[in-house]
Amino acid sequence: MKGEHRTSNERAAVGFSLRRLKALCWKETLQIFRDPSSNLIAFVLPLVLIFVFGYGINLDTPVLRIGLMNEASGTEAEGFAKALQGTPSMDIRRYQDRKSLEEDITNSEIRGFVIIPEDFSRRMKQTSDTAPLQVVADGSEPNTAQFVSAYINGVWQTWMLQRAEDRGEEMKREIALEPRYWYNPSAASRNFLIPGSITVIMTVIGALLTSLVVAREWERGTMEALLASPVTRAELLLSKIIPYYVLGMVSLAMCVMAARFIMGVPFRGSALALFVVGSFFLLSVLGIGLAISTGTKNQFNAAQAALNAAFLPAMMLSGFIYEISSMPAFLRGVTHLIPARYFVSSIQTIFQVGTPWKVLMPDILCLMASSAFFLGLTAKLTKRRME
């Protein structure tokens, strides 16, 4: 019969053994802690990256360097100039000639400049609320240019209101805006950038760690010993997943605590939601790393492939920095295949909003499907025989 031709190891490997799995997991754990590179990737790299992303990436412009040239005389022009100088969000530098203004904005010494013309005071006295004012912003950075325009316009409105009160006049505004920022009252970009950066960090940690696992076994010649032992495919895969899953969750906890207690990012969600979402995302990236490691069987090639297949899409196409809705239709479709997209959305919601399960559930389901696909692909690529 066909079954009579099986080897003794193949017959012993038919049944799943919890004892063998525990032994393999313990062996893998010892190998992790004896490997300096694994310790650096798991415990040092997450903290380094969270501080690099947290303090290195900032979309806010707290203080703008603005040039000011006052060509007018009189109390009106000087009053507006002092209002500009008293604004904490702008660093006002006085100039005496336009040539110096143009040179400094060309050299990026200033981000814009304001020129108060000669007839400013006279016109303000004649019309009470209308006078020419020249504002020039550096358009090479469009976001900064919009900040320049908005800040100066805000100073103008505030100065006009104060001026009217000092004169005992009533200044009516057709529209009075009272902005209210939900979920991020301080409107600080770091409050959504840092949670998003955790996604990129976990992608690097998970994919990079597991991309070296199977390849290292092949390079060291220990894979032949494993295949010769009565170990099933399920036991082999689980022994590679479980220790690195625990290690990845520890790294996730370290990043979250650093974001919350060191960088002061609000955390409004529950630990349960973070655990559920983080688990399925981590299983997805672990599956990606294992699939690459199983297919390449070379540590250097596996590491390079993991960075290209996991890190770059997570960085560019997850919505962490670049808005997905502003991408071309083709790329928007591609983002649906990237697990990091769903984790970015979920972890930002957990940090800033709380735990709205109805909002989180679609992302959780997509991460479940992603983890099942990549782990299934790894199982498909794993063979019990030498090729």
C-alpha cells in the first residue's frame, strides 16, 4: 500500500503535538535572546524610530519668520506694525529696503514679508477700515505660504477690532467664526502622526524579524535537522509565529507608552481595542515576513525584500502622511491591499476618538482577512521535504 512507503519521521509527524510545539517555541525564544540583532530590532529600534518620527516629522509651523517694512509714518501704521510684532506665532524682522527683503526670501531666511505703504495711515483715517497692504509669501512651500496669509489676516482682523474699541466705535463682522476641533482640540499634527508612525514601526519590526527566521535556519543548516525530525508543518509555523508575536506585542506596548507618557499624545481608547487591532495587524506583517523568508532562503535578500514589500507601502500608501483621497484612482485601489492602511485608521481612531467598535470593525475584518491570507501563503510555501 502507498502508506507503507512512508518514512518513520513522516508517520510520527502526522499528529499535532503540543509538547513538540512548546519545545520548538522555547528553542526559538532562546535563539531570539541569544541573537544581538534580534534584541536590537525588537527592543531598541522601536524606541529609536518612535522618537525619530515623533520629533522629526511635524506638519505644524509654530513660528514663521516674516519680514516687515514700514514705509508709512503715523500712529496707524506703527500700531499695526506693533500688532504684528506682538504675535507669538511670527518672528518679525524689520527691513529698511525692498532689495534686502527680496534677497532674504530668495535665500529662505524669511517665509514672507509685509510692506506697509506710504499712504497707509492717510487712507485709514479717510476710510476708517480700508487701506492697502502688501503681503508676499514664499510659494515654494504652499502650506507655509497659506500659513503666512492666514496669520497676517488674523492679525489684521484682531488689530481692526482693537482699534475700533479704542476709538469707541462698533465694528460689525458679517461672519464670526468660532472654530472647534473635535478629537484633537490642540490641532497638533503630532497627535495623529505619532500613532500613524507606530504602524510603520510595527511593520518594520514584524516583517524584518520574521524575514530572517527561516532564511537563517537554511543558512545555518538547522532546517535539515528540523525537517528530519517528527515536526509537522503546523508546529513549525506556529513555533516561528508565537515567539515573534509576543515580541511584537511587547514592542507595540513600548511604542504606545512612549507616545503617551513621554510625548504626551492623548490615548482615549481601550487597551482591549488596541490589543485586538494590533494582534491582527501584527499577524499580517509576520505572515509577510515569513512568506518572504520561506521563499528566499537567504537572510540578506529576505531583509531587502521585507523592507521593499512592507516598509515602503506602509510609509507611502497607508495614509500615515499622504492623504489617500488625494491619490490617483489606481493607487487608491492599491491601498486596499495594504494591511497598514487599516491599522493606521484604527490606531489613530483609538488614540484620538476612543473605542467606537462600529468604526473599528471594518478595519478589523480587513486585517483578519489579510492575516489569514499571508499566513496561508506561508503555509503553502512551507514544505516538509528537501527540494
